[in-house]
Amino acid sequence: MAEVQPFRGWRYDIAQVGNLSDVMAPPYDVIDPEQQLDLYQSHPCNVVRLILNRKEPGDKNADERYGRAANFLKHWQREGILIRERNDALYVYHQEFHWDDTLHVRKGFLGRLRLEEFGTGTVFAHEQTMAGPKSDRLALTKSCKMNLSAIFGLYPNLESSAQTVLEEAIIGQTALEATDQLGVVHRMWPVTNHVVNNQVRNVLKEQPIFIADGHHRYETAVDYRNWLRSQGKLANASAAANFVMMMFVEMNDPGLAILPTHRLVSGLPELTSDKLNRILSPHFQIDPVGEGEDGARKAWEMIQLDGRQHVFGFGTAKDSRWLLARLIDAGPMETIAADQSDEWRSLGVSLLHKLVLEHLIGGQVPDAEPVCQYVHLMDEVVSAQLERSCQLACLVAPAGIEDVQQVASNLEKMPPKSTFFYPKLLSGLVFHALQ
């Protein structure tokens, strides 16, 4: 049973901070050092001081950063920079953005979801997680005792639309608004009407929730709850730490976009298109499509037009050529990925990593140790091939919503960076207190 609840969020007081855009930040895991500095300089109360506090001279260990974040949070609460909602609320959240010269609006709402271990109920994951980020986020959570950023969750298309109920409730209401560094406009409306919020809760009752983004933070929330329980500090089943803040979006929302994540592969001996053709041709139909930027963009256009998971573009940096590869024989996948489902084995990213990089190239190129860098833009792919910062550029179609649902329902995890939901949720719009 998916138990969704409103909560009394903490929010920035506009009268204190002025423009909300100045105190917002993207999720911590996409902030590089340069952007971290920019965010620090944008406003003395920017949320980056909480979600990614920087190292300072004299720090003895990472705990210093977590302690500083907690002190900033307490100070901002005490001084009224952050104020708490008077009543429980669900928070309608719209993100307006352009992609491929088209305007999109993704609509959802923020609430809190009762935590459960993956594989035990109605919350499903689709990506693998790593110990390092979870350890980092757990230390921050222990210090701040707050969900500082929302997890992104998806729920199935339903006859009764939870979003429609909330959209009707905000008619005529003024939104809280912020624009991020990429030009995405974020708008939020608190809804405190308990009748409306109960309708939403009932619509989502017993529905599966699929984590789209924020797997590390979800598992961290479970670990934090379990840690409190082990310390005898979890009061009861209603305690706030039994829940985590989440953005809920319907799977058929018109603004829901999954963008591609291409691979730039290093760790390969010099590879020409002719040699790659010989390696791949027993299992792929290979067609040369051009050279340099023109070849890259033509390959990607053909992948998009095909629309299936088993079509790839491969660009060799040594000769700047591009090949379009269509799978004709996936037989080896039944052996090299025998413990995975048919749905998992048919994913483009699975075929790329297991069949192409590990089995074919790894088996036929001496001393090959493929290492992937992940990029989203074709300009990044073109530059990498031109500058020879990788040996092989791989264009791969993004997994679809149906793929996410099928693989997650099988309790499987996709390869890393299988999905890129754009845009990212903004950090700083609202916080969920855990005590």
C-alpha cells in the first residue's frame, strides 16, 4: 500500500530572501565545484550550504561540513529565513522547460511517502546504487534531520487523476516561482485543503510507486529510519522519519521526458571503424553513415527515427567515422546475462554494456578495459570525438517509461545511467522535517 501524506513543510520566507531563484540549487549530485562556488556567491542563504556544504580551511574531516550545514539550517529557522507551513500541505509543482525548441510543462506534486524496503511492497527501484553517496547522504541526514531534496517518483495512469484534483484546487492562486541556471521555470503552490488532499491520498492508495530519480536518497532515508529504530529513537509508526519527501508524477504526463545518456568510452587500444565493423558484424547489421559532426548527427537522427532499443551509433575517434549498428542476433545475451529477464536483456543500455563493450570488444580487443563517461548532448559527443578524449563514442536510445516499469516490477536494476529524467527537481523549494 502506497501511503502518501501531506506534511508541514519548511520554506524560504520571500520577505527575507527576496528572489527565490537566488536561494535554489539543482540536486547535489549534479553540482560541480565551479557551480558550487557560483551558488555560494549567489546568496548567503543559498540551499547549497545545506545540500553540498563546501570544504573550508582547517576542516579535519568531512563531518565538519555536515555540522556546518546543520548550523546553517538551525540559524535560518531561528531567524525566520525559513518558515514552517501552518497546516499540512501537498505542494503542486510545475516545471516549464524547452527541449528541441518545444515548450514542455511537467506537472506533479510534492508529498511524503511511507518508507518500505525495496522488494517488500509497492515501491520499486530501477537503478543500482553505490555505497559512497549513501554514506555521505546518511551523515548529512543525521546532522540536519531533514529531507532537503525531493525524490522523483512515478505512478501509473489511473482513471481518477490525482493531479487533476490538485490543479483545480490551485486555480486563482499565486505560485511561488524560481528559475534555475538552465532557464527552467519552477512553480509551486501549497494546498492545505484537507478534503482535496484526502482525495489525492485515496486515489494513490495501493498504487505502485516507481523511483525515477533519487535512488541513493531513498535508500538513505530507509537507512536513517532503521538507524533511529536501532537507537530506540523512532517514537512510533507515525514518526516523520518513517516517511520521505517525494515528487509524484503520473506516467502519462505530457511533460515527462526521458533523455538519452550517451557513452564516451576510454580504456581501449586505438580502434578504427573497419576493425569495429569486423567485431560487430556477426551480430549487427552495419551501415557507414559519415564522418565527424555530420556523421554523428545523422546517426542520432536515424536512431530517433527508428525508435527502438536495438539501434546504436558508434563513432571511432581514430578516424572520425560513424557506423549505424542494428542488432540482428542477441543470442549471446541469454548466456552472458542469463540471470536477467528478457525485458532487461532487450534494453539498449544492457545490449551496449554486456554484448558490445564486455563481450564483443572486451573479448576481441587485447588489453581492453572500457571505462565510460556519460554525456547527454550531441555537442559533447562531437567534441569528444574531435578532441580524441575517448576512443569510442556510443549513441544509445533512452529507455522508455514502460521499460522502467517492467524492469522495476521484476525487481531488477538497469545498468548505470540508463535514464535521465529532465529537468532535475529543484532543491530548496520545500523541506521535510524528520523530527
